[in-house]
Amino acid sequence: MSMRRVLLALLLLATPAAAHVSGSGSGQPIGGGITGGIGGAGVVGPPGPGCPAPCPIIALDFIHNAAAAAQLTVTRTAANGATDLLPTSPSGAAYRTFADNTPRITPGLGLLVERGVTNVLKNSTAPATQTTGNLSVATWVLWVNGSGSATMGSGTGVGCGTGVATQGSPISFAITTTGTCTVTVSGSLNAFQLETAAFTPATGTSLIITGAAQQARSGEVVTLAVPTLPASGWSWASSGYYLEPVSLNTNQINSELDDGGTTNRSTLGRVSTTGTWFLSNIPGGTTVIPGAALNPQTWSQTAAANSTNSQSVAQDGAAAVTNTAAFTPLGTFNRVLLGSAGNTPGTAGPCFCYIGGVRVWNFALTGAQLATQSASPFGIPP
């Protein structure tokens, strides 16, 4: 009897915030509707008549239909609301604020997922010269939005430096002895942020709005429930537009298929140091690396398939690469985890990216179909 296989396909993307950041009103999405596939706010469950083959059982497009995010479960807290203003956003760009535990959707960009950090600067949307609290021993990043600048200066800490952050040019410095630093503001700034850097090279994250005290934003846990898939096989696809450089000190997870636990997982992400896609399975530890590095601010799409006797990945429309090592999960899968790894959701392998869409199939695609899906324009602005 042939082994039953099930295919899951996800289409994830990320795009640079500088291309478009929308404010509290209606934004201008990039591009038009979906090219092929299922449109609308998204479909979960059996597809309707007329769905083109290969027809997914789940098709969500966060780029063009923000209502698709209603299918997601999000865990995230930020005292004054999370935002979508990034270090790469244009000077004076409007931005959205989002209540706790709600998806951060920017029309034309998709779903923002990133790590949790604390902004230690006070009154971050009305920047003024100040002395920080005690900064821990770590690498720190200072970024600003506006036509002015923020200059680091010495305090009781060692390592504050004298770097100057300006629009689009953040600075980083290493504190080697805990203590304070000064931040001197010149000119007209709309916002500023000082945070620890989880990645090397150092990269800032979205604005955290502060008042009279520093504020934190927790790491996001974003999940999508899927119909239970049998242990015999599955597949999925993801695409990314990463905001960090290629050579990082940590892997970044785009998506993971799991059962809500820590020991039964299949993961797609970007390898630290090389920046290439990888497919990794737990248990088993099998890995497939399909192609070239995922350069920052460059589109890359990947479709992957797993079964008990092979794992295949296709990248950007190229032929699938296959590893014939056996992989048998411990149980069935029923969840997609977006933007982090299942061993510690929200903090392990965090992705700093915009996710554009999700597709799920309940049958196995061929290698040729994987290649096609890895080149699919679903959820991607033209």
C-alpha cells in the first residue's frame, strides 16, 4: 500500500517597510488583487467550485485582504500599542498602532512579525535630550525618524561612544560595563528608539511608543490552525523579504508546521551566516538547503514537501532539491507557527519580516508543482 501523503503549502513574504508605511487611516496597497488562486478575505476549509488546480484548502492573502488576518491567533503585548514604523520607514511616515494580541497588518505589505524588545528612551514620539537608565552589557541600536539627529554621549556606563544616528542611518555600540549614557537630540525628530540588538550585524525593530518610562513589546506568537494532517507527509511554501543582512548570528524561522508541542516539528527558515533557505525536521534532524542566499530586500519564494521517505524544496521556480532521508513525525500536525520556532514560540529564531500569505493543500504536490508554487505571485505586490 502506498504511503499516504499530505501537502501543506504556505506562502510567506516580507517586504521593506520603506516601500510603504500606512497611517491610522486607509493605506494605499501596493499592486492589485491575487493573480490566480483564491481571493477574498481568505478560505479555510474545503474550497468552493471553480478553484483552479492545484486547489488549496487554505488560502489567505494578507497583502491585499487584511480581513484574512481574522484566521490568525496572535499573542503580543505592548503598553501603548505596537506599531509598524520601522528604522527603514521614510522620514515623517505615518504609521499604525495595534492593540495587544491583534495581527499587525499593513495593506500592501502584509503581516509584520518580529522579536520582542524594550525601548529605553522616554517620550519616544517627542524626542528630547535625556540620560538613559542603566544599560546592560549588550550591543545596542539607536535609530531615529525625522530630519534631525541623536548623538550618543558618555554617562556612568562604559561603551556609550559618540555615534550619531540620522534618518535611515542607525548606529550600534557595545556596553561593556553597566551604566547610563546620554542621548542628545538635534533638529526635528519624529521618533527615536534605543534597544538591544539580538542580531549581528545590529538591526533595530519597529517603534515602541513610550511616555515617562521605558516600554517593552513582547515577541509575537502567530499561529494558524489547519485541519489535522496525517503523520505520513505534508508540504508547504514560503517566501521572504528579510530586513536584516545575510550574515546573522541566529537562524530566522519563516514558518513551522507542528502539533503545538516542541518535539514534533518541521521548519522553514534562513540559515545564520549563509542566509540560505533550510528545511529542518524534528525528530530526525534532516535538512535540505535548496539554493542561493536570501539577500535582504530581495524576493525569494520556497515550496517544500515532506514525506516519510523524502524531503524536497524548490526555490524561486527552480527544480526541487530532494533529500531521501526518512522522516517520521511523532504524531499529526494541526498548526502553522509563523515567524518563530516551536521550541520557544515568539523568542526562538524570530523572523523580522512581513508575511504575505498562507496556502495549505491536503494532498501531495509533485516536484514540478513545488517549483511552480515557489514562483507563484500569490500575496506578492507586482
